[in-house]
Amino acid sequence: QVICNGNLSQAVNFSGNGTSYSWSNSNTSIGLGATGNGNIAAFTTTNAGQVPISGTVTITPNFAGGNASCPGSPQSFTITVNPTPTLNALTSQVVCNNTATQAIAFGGTGTTYDWTNNTVGIGLGAAGTGNIAPFTATNASNANPLVATLTVVPQYLNGGLTCSGNSQQMTITVNPTPVVNPINNVTVCNQSNTPVVNFAGTGTTYNWTNNNNTIGLVPSGTGSSLATFQATNASSQSVNALVTVTPSFTANGVTCAGSSTTFTIFVSPTPTVTAPANQIVCNGSLTNAVNFNGAVANTTYNWTNSIPTIGIPAAGSGNIAAFSAVNNGNAAQFAQITITPTFIQNTVSCPGAPQSFTYQINPTPSVTN
């Protein structure tokens, strides 16, 4: 017989022409006594070791008649008790989506190890035998960890009989790949405060970097938003900074990074305008054309006129062409022209400091006869 430790043996009933049967057992550690008479009832086998043990049972038939007892030729058989296999402690794993797991090598006293997996969505089959090689873990979610429980049973095969030990469990947790939603670009004027930029997505934290700290923003930071700051641009051209945001998901002691997204902060320069020279003209005479200029290219120049009756409107944009001055009165008129330079970028207007000049329009003199 081959029996697993802790299981019942099969009862042994002796047959033949003997009137009695005596037996001896070579190994009492299997759970059977050293000697006995008659049939051997089923008994609970024992094996406290890690390898199979056997007891050889030798049976001697006896025939009693008259005053004589005659023994016959002995026969023997073995009872082999397989050990209960053990499994060394298992270590759970936490990995990121689309990364390789660590190899799982089962140790203990088993000859084989059978395992089952209750969540095949991690990229591992539902069942198998033996060690588990590294595999690419998967988590189709982008928001929550995916946990698989593996149940491992040690097996001991000997004599055509497989004996099972106590099972153990371990988990493989696959953290998701976080995402960050697209972020709109920001356009502000020099010396203006930027708006707060909130990061949204499935990350637990967001790390960002800035490739141009001359705009007044530090090179890097961490948080769920980019706080407001005073943007700076000391040049005469637009200054741009590319901000790269990377989402991270931290759970179960492991941090997983997702794909980055970028947005641009445009800081417009402060436009200027050179104040034109004042002009003095007579009624009905042509003024000099006025061409506006400043340090920032592509500046728009808007102007206002304090006396619209001199021959030009109350307001306008761009250079002022020469015009025929008008003064129908008896005294000189002084019209103040105020020019405001404006730099427009991405529909955001940034004004500069205004400058002004005057038209002095003298009247046409007359004499009374």
C-alpha cells in the first residue's frame, strides 16, 4: 500500500489454511505497532518527515492441531507513507501596468506545485503547475489597481499516489497607468498674473517641468495644479515656456508614471510707442503725416483726438495720414492726440504706456474794412 500521511490505511485481512496469523512490522513510525495477531484493521498513517517511509509487514501463518502448532512460510508486504508536502512562504507583488512581474519560484518539500489565479485580467492564465516565469502584467483600467489572488497547493508524488499539502495564497497587484487630460495654453501680458492651471485625470499626483524659467516660473514642481505667478518678459518679443506634466499613480507602495502632456505659456512683451513731434499748422493747410513706431514688432497703435473738428475723427488705429487742418474759429485750437500701443497675441491684448502730441491749428485771420 502507498498512503498519504494522516490518511487511513486499507484494512488487511489474511487468508489461507492457517488457523492463526501473526505479524511483525519493521517500522512503527508509520503508525502501526511492532507486532500483532490476526487481521490488521485500518489505521491512521503517520510520517513526520519530508520523504516517504515504509514499514515491511511480515505475516506468519500457524496451524494448531492436537498438541502441535506448525508455522508456515511467512509472506510480507510494505506500507509506504508519503509525507505531507510543505510550501515555503509566498511573497506578494505590486507592479505597474505593462511592466514585467518578478519570477515566482515555489519552494518546499513538494515534488510539484499546482496554482490557480482568480483574475486572468492581469495577464496570467487561470491555472498552472510549477514556477511562474515573469510575464507582462496588464490592467485595462486607468483608475484602480487590479488584484489577483493566487492559490498554491504543494503536491508530493510517489508510488503512483499524489498527496496534497496545505495551500497558501499570494496576490499580484497591477497598478493602472495614470493619464492627464489635455491642458489649454495660457497667454498673459508681461507683469500680469497667470490663471491657476488645474490638472485633471486619473493620477494621484502630477509632476511638471518648465523649460524657460525667465518667465517667472520655477523649473519644476509637484501638485494637482500650477499656482498663479507674475509672468515676466523683459524682451521686445514674445517669450514662450513649454510646461510638461506627467501623471503618477501611487498605491500599495509603488508609484507608476503615465504619459506626459504639454502646454505652452505665452508671455507677451510690453509694447512702446515713440511720442511724435507736435505740429503747428494754419487753417486749410496740410499737416505732416504721422507714422508711429516702437520697440516691439507687430504692435497696434490706437489713438484718440480731443477735438474731432480739426479734420480727423475722435479715434482711430494706425498711422495718421496728412490731412487738411480745420479751424473755423477766431483762436488757435490745440488738439491732443493720445496713442496707446497694444500687442495682441492669441486674442489677448496687452497695452503699453500711452504717449501724446498736439496739433496747434491757427485760425485764418481777417480784418474789418
